[in-house]
Amino acid sequence: RLQAETRGELTSLVEEMISNQKVVKAFGYEKEAQARFEEINARLQKHGLSATFFSSTTNPATRFVNGLVFTSAGIAGALLAISGRISVGQLSAVLSYANQYTKPFNEISGVVTELQGAFASAARVFEIIDQEPETPDAPGAVELTEADGSVSFRDVDFSYSPDVELIKNLDLTVRPGQRIAIVGPTGSGKTTLMNLLMRFYDVDAGEITVSGHPIKEVKRDSLRSMFGMVLQDTWLKSGTIRENIAYGRPDATFEEIVEVAKAAHAHGFIMRLSQGYDTPVSEEGENISQGEKQLLSIARVMLTLPPMLILDEATSSIDTRTEIRIQKAFEKMMEGRTSFIVAHRLSTIREADLILVMNKGKIVEQGTHDELLKKGGFYADLYNSQFER
């Protein structure tokens, strides 16, 4: 068991160091990583030797005991046969049965080490299986086939930990087609609000409705299909550029894929790749930059054109010139669609219909850009801090 656990620890360390080798090298962590590896490897060697020793002695010891049993049965049987109390045939049958009886014990002792390793591995699997599952859809949950874009939060409470309060008594009403910008310092609850809207988490109290339907009474898949998300942390699947853009619409034609790639200003860099739209990319996307991955994510959402949009720092990895072009594409895409824009760069949300200013899980101010600047409050301080030296 200890050998299996230590081997898992060593594998985790190796995977962690290799997948993040740029950070390791940037901070000069190679010696510390090597020291950690050697320490865990030394423990693995110790546990491996112990496991090998015990496994190598278990089988011979079992065979020795079984041999004693067989020998004792043979001697006792021989004495009984000499005295005429049993026949030689009966003695032969007893010895045969004794030999067959001991065989399973010999076989079991030969796989004891493998069994212990399997039990240790199974324990780690059961830890995952025993995790509390996602709350299933309510009985009779509604299939949301269309949405008008109206959203409301009523007295919503939520926290990741019962000891740390995050969102408390939040009220918000969004009309169809509105562009809602959400700003605030790090940890104020901006992204959490979007996670609650998508039902990645369920609220602790209160209610969220989409198009008049409480989201707890809507099937998760149909709810999420109503939203298009572009996140700060981009993800690509292992496949071609074309497959990644068409991730939400696998039946899209090549012409449609090229059209949205041009709208997202991704067509240029795609055509510079060795195989164009058929260039393979891995899950980590090592052969393209972070900004290029974000452009692909934007094109992916543009292709699906859902009724509502969530843009969470959608242009954070893109240069300023390309960002201006992308903003124009977003303007066109957001026409008539309810949109939630989470941003730290306040210059990106000046044209929003309503700006929500969050701090410590609460909406402390709301209004248009000009209205909030005139108030001279929290938003004005955030906005002006961008230009301070």
C-alpha cells in the first residue's frame, strides 16, 4: 500500500513539474524540484524493497507450511497404512486431496503484493467516487428551447465555504437585450455571479430566473445551451483548428467557420499555420499563443450565436489593436442579445447599458459609465486608478 501511494505521489510531482516547466525554470526551482524528487524516490525505494522482501518471503513461507501439512499427512497416513487401519489407495487419495487443498493458498500468497497495490489504488478511486455528486435536475425540470434574455436575481446568497460570506442578499433585474458590465476588485464575486447563472454552483438562498423560469427547475444542459461563454482561461480540445471552432456546432460548414474566424480576426494567423484550418492543436495548445487561443474561443462562440453571452475578461490576452477590432465584432454579435461582460480594464465596458460595481459580494453602485463617474464613488475611484502613476 505504501509503495502504491508513494508511486502516485512521485507521478504527481513529475507531471506537475513537466507541465509547468516554464514556471519552474523562470523561478529557478530546478534544485528544489530535484530534491523533492529524490526524497520521494528514496521513500519509494525503501517501500519497494520492503514490499519485495515481504512478497518474496510470503510465498515460500506458505509453501513451507503447506509442505509440513502434506508431510504430516503422509507420515500419519503411512503409519495408519502399516497398521492396516487404511489402505494404500486411501492414503494416496488423502495425499492427493491435501495437495489440492494447499494449492489455492500457494496461488493467493503469490499475488498478495499485487492485491495490496490494487487495494491502495482502489482507495484513491473510491475517494473520487465518494465525492458529493452534482445535484440532479429536479423531477419534471423544463427543457429550455428558447430564451428572451431576461434574467433576475432575487435575494441571492452564496458562499464557497460556510465560514466565509461572499454574496449576500443580491438583487438584480436584467431586461432582454441589455448589456450588463460587471466590474470590481479581485475577489468581489464577479465570476462567481456568472457561475451561479450557469448553475455550475447552486445558490444557498434566494432564486435566479432566466426568461421567467427558476433555473433550478430548468434542465442544466438546456440552460447552458442558452449562453455563449468566452473566458479568460481558454481551453482547446485535442484536434484541428477547424474542430475547435466548430466545437459548439459540429455540423457547421467550412465557409461558416472561415466567416466567424475572419470576424474574430483569427483567419490571418490560422492561414499562416502549416496546415491552415486542418492544423492539429493539443489540449494545451503549445503551437499557438495564449492570445491566438483566445481568438479561437471568441470564434467558437460567434459560430453558435446563443441568445445570451457571457464575456469574462474575453480580451485579456489580446493586444490593444486587435482588441479594438474584436470589440467591433462583439458590438455586432451583442445586438439584440443579453450580454454579461466581466472586465478589469474599464475602458472595455464604457458602452454598456448598465454597469454593476461589485465589492465583497454586493452591488455597491450601478448605472451608466457617465452616471457613475459623476457620482465620484467606488467606480470613479476604480476608473481613475487606471491612469494614476
